[in-house]
Amino acid sequence: MGRPRYVWGTAAVVTAGIAGGLVLSSGSDQSGRNAASDGKPGPVRSETRTAALPTTDHGTKATLKQQRTEPFSLLGITWTDPAATITGTIEARTRAPGTGQWSNWLRLDGDSGAGEAAARRGGSEPAWVGPSDGVEVRVTAGRHTSDRLPTGLRLDMIDPGKSALVNSAMQPAVFNLPATDEPSPSPASTDEAEPDGPSTQEPPTVDDPTTEPTEPKAPDEPTTPSQTPSSSPTPETPPASPSPNPSPSATRPPAPPSTAPRPLIVTRAGWGADESITPEEPGYLPGGKIKSVVVHHTAESNNYTCTEAPAVVRGIYAYHVKQLGWKDVGYNFLVDKCGTIYEGRKGGVDQPVMGAHAYGFNHETTGISILGTYTTAAPNDAALTSVAKIAAWKLGQYGVDPAGTAILTAGDSGRSYAGKTWTKGAKLSLPAILGHRDSYNTQCPGDQLYAKLPTARAWTAGPVIGLAIKSVTGANLAGTTYYTNAAITVNWSASTPSALITKYELLVDGKPMATAAGTATSAKATLALGSHQVQVRATHQSGKTTTSAAATVVAETTAPTFTTKPNLALRTGTVNTTAVPVKLSWKASDNAALKEVRLTTPTTATYGPTTTSADLTAKSGAASTWSLTAYDQAGNTGKATVSGTPVIVRETAAAKTGTWTSKSSASYLSGTSYTSSTKDASLSWTFTGNSVAWIVSRTSNSGQAYVYVDGTKTATVDLKSATTKYRDAIWTKTWSTSAKHTIKIVIVGTAGRPAVTTNGIVYLRP
């Protein structure tokens, strides 16, 4: 597979002493502890300590329990052979200062995915554990009986120090060009003492393709002057006078412009990089062109706060350089969960800097890593948006379509996480934005982040996705059409983050009516009368545009009308002095779309556009004006009214013939009524109005009566009822105008049930 992966174990546990039994070695000068620990901007020196992890059970297990340590916030497990990996499990937990509370066990990836040819040690991914003063570790080799843990196992603990971001740190990173191409002088080195002694099993160095070859510089190693891999440990004590930051040589061509805007990036100075530990000049891609972006996660805890993120970056930096012996932090860029972007490996963020993040493919790619682990937790939109910003900018410098593929040449044989294999020199077609696992056998960038890569590609490449009009304020929606009589506000949404959108345009009938920023979600417009097609057009930072589906908006100012004026009439039902049953009728229409009719006095109610009447009640003897307002969908209104006064005329006011008897009951109007069983007995009332109703009491034995209107027999009314009813308006008649009328009821004398009982009449006068 090109680069050998030595697996040294089956089940492993090593136990170290407690408290004073733990051997620690510091990788920093204690006298110069954290130059910026006062919170002022400047380089921050990280302190590193190690503790040996001796193996037990024939090299298959290792454990360590340390109840008390100097403060640290990031840890990792390293071993002597940089080509070896641990296929078993690595777990650690830490104790919080003050509370003494132990964390849950955190599982570390047993392969850092090292892409640095001159790496001094192999190691796990680092893990951010937050401020800690105690630690416990357990390591177990793989399940095969031949598995063993690698030699030289140790726990590496890092205190990244404290620093405050300077204001200029949020500006795009700038790398100063040196006056010459001469490399920076190397400081005097202080070899780190290996706690567990030198390894007795050095990896093979012969040119056997099954063993680790010395890689040529072209594929994966920075092409800088005076870069000679050495077996000596990377110096961990800073020089007395750190050399200036190495930069692209003055003879390098200027960075090409990009088709995408340059995002804000926290500089190395901004996150407190101690440049004295990385004296080598940066290296650059041999072809001078980035073909793909490789997305990673740092495989550590997600529990860091956004204010802690610079310390996390410093911790990773110290781990990569001091503990693993890399020339610099492996990633070109790092992103925290709040979306802040950090400059990673030095050399100029606008240059094709060679990273150490994707073994075999560093020479054609740039690496972006999100701080945290995304195996089971998904990255948030803030972090993913920043990945898209960097990817768009860097790929835009070299004309690479973020949604396309790139042909990469393998710098060594390898295998992907999915099982795809290749040989050194093979040409692989890979996405322009790929996950680390696509080019290396690792879970990185975690299942949840890997699943988000199609989204990241779409956000990066454009156009804007998910663009849709959500609503139109100032207009009413009827079916699929909006109606308005004035200015409108069109509201929209999009799936692409606003940070990647240049602008929005509000289109009316295909023409721009308003322009809004990429952060906007609405825009206003005033439409001419008539029907219009309204759309929103979004411009992605790539220049690609997307236009939403159209919404039909009708602008009209014509008020609705009452084609049938409101009319009030008496209706059947139970009569009370405070609630006489009436029926209100009307008919409204609109030239565009009627929305509703509202009754506003003497009571309130709202009726749909197809409703033309309502059963209501009115107080006897009280004059009322019934007011109706018709609304169309555009908000235009039309009004109409009708007035009426219900008047109850008691039975005692009638002219009578035949025999009538007065009856008393609280169920009758005013407590009394007339009843008669005499055939042809009659009662007559004369009134002036436009509607009348006869009021009776009803039982299963009630009889029948003839009704005469103005001397003409109009109806035969049967009062029989299965249930007893009092004050029942059983018969009504309405005229179009008010006039004087006489109502006469005559007893039919129905066989077996001749009785008729009445409370009188109620009439309606305008």
C-alpha cells in the first residue's frame, strides 16, 4: 500500500504509577512560560508534557492513571514509529480543576493521518479536553492475536496558554515577503528525551514497495531550500531570537485572483502562533496549482467554547510540531463551530501552500479542518458555511469547479475508507471538494460531516439553492393568487447561507423592481394596476443566478359592491322580548375576488364570500341599524346598512270573535296567553310594517288555524308538535316595502285536538 502501517498489537494495557509515580517532561522553557498569558496579543508558548505508557499483556494493553498533573487542555497518544497505527481502541478521560469531576471516556482515532514525510513520531488525533489537572488513559490493541501496540507509547499533554485575539486578527491573513530566498536560520535544538527509551523496532528503510520509502519531494513534500529530513527530534526549545516568519519567496508569482471573495481569516499572529517552533520555510505545491480541497475534522471534543477555539488551534499546532515532529500544523485552514476561520500552515493564505493533511495527495490539494468530531454529531451551518467560503476562494484562484471533479496523481499507494485502492502514480478522479476518507483509510471527517459534503459543494459552487417566495405581506392569498391595493413586501428564503449570496433582486414581470443585500429576506414594491408575475432572483458569489418560481399578484383598487342591498325580515323560532328571531340577507360581489362580508353593528360577525344570509336576533322595541362591510382580497371595502325595529303585539290587543280563554304560565310572554277550541273563533291584529310572525304555544294535542292576510286566506297552520314549545314564531310573511296590514287567525276545530294557544304577533317596522 506504499506507506506501511505497522500494527504492533492485540489487547493492550499499561499501568503507570499514581501521583508522584508519573514521569513528565516539559517541551517548553518554564522561564518563558506563555509570553502572552496576560491576555495581550502576541505569540503564546505552549507547554508540553509527556508520560510514558509501558505495555503489559505481551504488548497488547497500556493504562495510565494520574490523579494530579500540571494544567493541560489537549492530549494525544504518540509512539516511536511514525508509520505505525493503533487498530484497537484509545480512550482517555480527564479531571476538571476545582470540582474534581471526571469526564466521560473520550475515544481517540488511532491514526493522525500524517502526511508529513519527516514526521518524528506516530500518533493519534489530538483531543481537546478543556482545562484539566488529572488524566486516565487506557489503550487496547486490535483483536487479532498477532496485533501488538507500537513501541514508545506515551501520553502527550499540552497547555496551549492564554491569549486575546487582536483586532487585526479578523482581517484577511497577510504573509510578508522576505527580502531574499534564504531560509530562516534554524535555532539550536534541544533533543527531547524519550520517556520510554529508543525504539528497538525501527521501520524498514529499504526500497521495498511494501515498506515505507523515502518519498521524493515532488508528490507530497514541501519544495523549500534546505529541507533535509532528519532522524533528530524537532527542537522544542525556542531560540533566543526567533527568526521572522518565513514566507513565499520574492520571486514567486503573485497569487492569482479568485472568482470568489476572500473570507476573513484570523492570522497566525491572531491566534497566538509561536513562530519560533517552526523555523523552516514553508513549502509550495510543485505544480503551483490547487486542484482539490480536502475536508477534515480534528476528531476531538465538540465541547470547546468559541472563545477557547484559538487555544484549541494552538494546542493542535503544538501537538503536530512538538510531539509528532511535523514542520508546522498540518492543515492549511481551520474552522471553529462559530464559523471563524484560522490560518493554518504558514506560507500565505493566498498561496498554494503544501500542507500535511492528506497523505499521498498533499502536493495537489489544500486542507480545511473543522475543530471537533463529527462522527455522530453534524456540523452546524456556521462551520459548513466557512468551509464553503474558503473552498470557493481557493478553488476560484485556479479555475476549479467546486461541484466538479479533479484528476489527482497519487504520491504513494493507498486505500480509501470505502476500500478503494490505488498504486503510486495512479490517476484518480476525485471530487473537487472531497473528504479525507476519500483519499485515505480513515473515518475523517466523520460520518455526519461527510454526509454534508454534497451540501458544502452546492453552497460553494452555486447557484443559490432552495430559493422560494414564502409570503407577500400587504396582500391576501386566495388560491394561488395574491391580491393587493397598495405596496407589498415580498418575503423569501433560501437554503444557501446568506454569506455566500451577493444580492437579491425583486422581479416584476421579469424586470428588476428592487435590489437587496445577500443577507436580506424581503423587499418592497408598489405594483401598477393589473395582474403581475413576481419573482426573486438571487446572485451567488460565483456570479451564478437562481430565479424563484413566480407568484401571481393582482393589484386592484375597485371596491366591492352589494348587488342585493341588505334586507331584514322576521323568521321562525323562539321569541323573547330581548331576542326576536330575524334573518339578515344580502349579496355582495367584486370585480376581482370577494374575500368576506363583516357585520359590524349591532353585533359582529364575519361571513365567507359565498354566504348571503344569517339568522340573528333583535331586541323587541329597539330600533337597530345593521351595518355590513364587504372586503375584497385586495383590501378594498364597500359598505351597506338596513334598519328595523321588532314590535311584539300581545294577544290581548287583538280583535276577537268566538270564545277565548286567558291562561297563565311563566313560559308565556308576559306570563299569559289566549287559548280556544271553538271552531271559527278568531283573532285579528292590524299593524304597519314589512314583516310579521304569528307567536303560538305547541303540544302534541294542539290544533290548526287558518291565516288570513288583508282578508285573503294565505295558509293553514298546524300547531301540533311532538315536544312542547312556547313563544314559537310558527308562521311568517315579509313584504318588499312597509305598509299597513291585517293578520287574522281562525280556529279550524280539528277533530280530537281543536285547541289553539297564542301569545300574539311580532312585526318589523323599518
